[in-house]
Amino acid sequence: MKVILTQDVKSLGKKGDVVEVKEGYGRNFLIPRGLAVAADEGNLRRLKHEQAVQKSKEAREREEAEQVKAQLEQLTVTLRVKTGEKGRLFGSITAGDVADELAKHGIEIDRRKIELDEPIKSLGAYTVTVRVYPGVTAQLKVVVEAA
């Protein structure tokens, strides 16, 4: 019996896979628990439609991510902070601070997607990696100046 999985099933397959199972396993376990539906013509057509919609959505999101990447790579973020002697900062610049400054420029990026090896603790120019979308990363220029 062929079934279409509606959820990931351990040792059988992932959601959306069409798999061959024994008649009893499909009818008595998978289908009643909502883990699968029978692979008839209508359900196969619905699966293809859902996959096409998902593919177009991912393409649209990737295109938007590429636009954000282009914006980020042209932008230079300047942060003005209080400093002590020898250019050391009072405190440090974190990913949250960079995200807040990007929000002032109209770009909403989650602070967890901004990759800082360690907080910035001195004046200067830095290059920060921003994960915009899976497989799409941008290099952002961050300048730290004394206030």
C-alpha cells in the first residue's frame, strides 16, 4: 500500500514522502493516527500543489534575503559610545546593540543572526557577519567611535 506521510515518521520517512508500507501498518496504524494519508490520485495532486507553493515561497524569501544582503553590504553602521583611557569602552558592543542600530536604519534583523566572535571592547572598524537566510550571509561594516 502506498501512503503519503503527513508527519515525520522515524525509520520510515519525512513529511511529504510517498512510501510503500504493508496494508495493515498503513490502515491500522499510520492513517488512524494522522501520520499518513492514502496515496490516491487526489492526495498526490494535493501534495504536488503544496510542494509547488512551498517552492515558490522559498524562492520569494530567498529573493527578499538577497535584497536585504545588498542593503547590509552597502551600509556602514556607526556606534558612538563613551570611552575610557586608551580607547577602551565602558562596557561593550554586543549583537543586540548592532541590531538596535540596524532597526534605526529600517532593517529588522534578529540579534541572534548577527555573529560576533566576542563583544567589541575597543574603538575601530569591524566587519560583522549577518545570517540573513539559510545560505545567505552578509558582511556588515561596524564603526565604533568615541562619543
